Amino acid sequence: MRKIIAILLIILGVSEIYAHNVNSGSEEKQKKVYTTTIDIDKLPSAIQEILFYEFKDYIVKSVEAKSINGNYIYAITIIDTENYEYTIYINDKGVILE
């Protein structure tokens, strides 16, 4: 009886590991993320306006565009007057994300 229970537990453990690997692979295929570094003058005008009006006292250090399933999110690293770095995220419609 103990051998049967031990064999069943081993089979259940192996099947759970297999199911987890199969599910984790399908999640990675569904979400595609592409990241590219771009110049500030290549940003959409809505994002340039936000940077000009909302963050006019900051220096833009770098801009990365991330494409997640066709939607763009811009990760913009800015520096304040005391040399602290901040990263803000803005979508392609000009909405600041938190």
C-alpha cells in the first residue's frame, strides 16, 4: 500500500511540473516586449509637450520606447537640478503612468 501511494505522489509531482512548464511557455508567447532607445526629437508631439510643460526644470537623459503587443510605452529618464535621476513612463497617447 505504501508503494502505491509513493508512486502516485511521484506521478502527481511530475505531472504538476510538466503542467507548470507548459503554462509558463504559453504566457511568454502571448506578451511580446521590444525595447529601443530613441532620440527626444523622435517622440510624438504629445509626449514632447508633456516634457516641455510638466518637466521643464529637468534634463532628459535617455528615452526608451517599449512596444508591448503593439502599444508603445516610453521610459524617460530625467535628471533634476540636484542630479537625482527619475524614470517616468508615458504611453503613446500622452498619459503619464505610475
